[in-house]
Amino acid sequence: MVGWNPLFPADVADETSPGTVFQTEHDGSETIWVVVRREPGEVIEYARVTPGDRAGLVRVVCSAEENDITAATVTYELTALTPDANAALDQFAEQYPDFLEHWRQAIEHAMGWSGG
């Protein structure tokens, strides 16, 4: 995974505002995202569609933990759009813990944190 590099087709004052649309590219596939819900500091939810592959919701819920730490729970609810996409979606589900660990490490690195 290269990283998170969203492309906004229109200028936005706040990229977390509901209705904001952006695109990402990974492994040659383009995904279109729409912010559908935001509760600042608590929840952000996206609708996402990778044409011909999968569609669904991604929800990030943040909660305060001890020692000024924020825990994030990330939930994907995805549906395969073709029978062939089912296998890739099953593989994504199997590798989900590794996927989240990669993002945790990437965020810590970007923020200059060392953690565990």
C-alpha cells in the first residue's frame, strides 16, 4: 500500500464535511468516496465505491482512552459488485488485522510518534 493520497475534484474548505467527494487509487483501481456523516472528534463515515468491484460504508469511531490516548475503531461494511469480486473481498476480510496494523504504523510514523 502506497499510502493515503486523496484527490479532490473540487476545492473544499473542510474535507470532512458531509457531501465532500474524493477519489483514491490503489493497485490500478479507482475508488470514489463521499463523506456521509461527521461528528467532530467522534465519528466520520464514508460511502465508497470501486466500480465493478465493491461498494459500502467505512466508519471511523474515536473514543478517549487513559493517558490522553485516542482509540480508533474502523469498520468496513462492503458488498462485492460481481461474483468475481467475492474472492477479493474475502481476502480483504482475512487480511484486515494486518491492514489496520499497517495504517496504525503509517499514522504513527507520519505523526512522529513511536508507539506500540
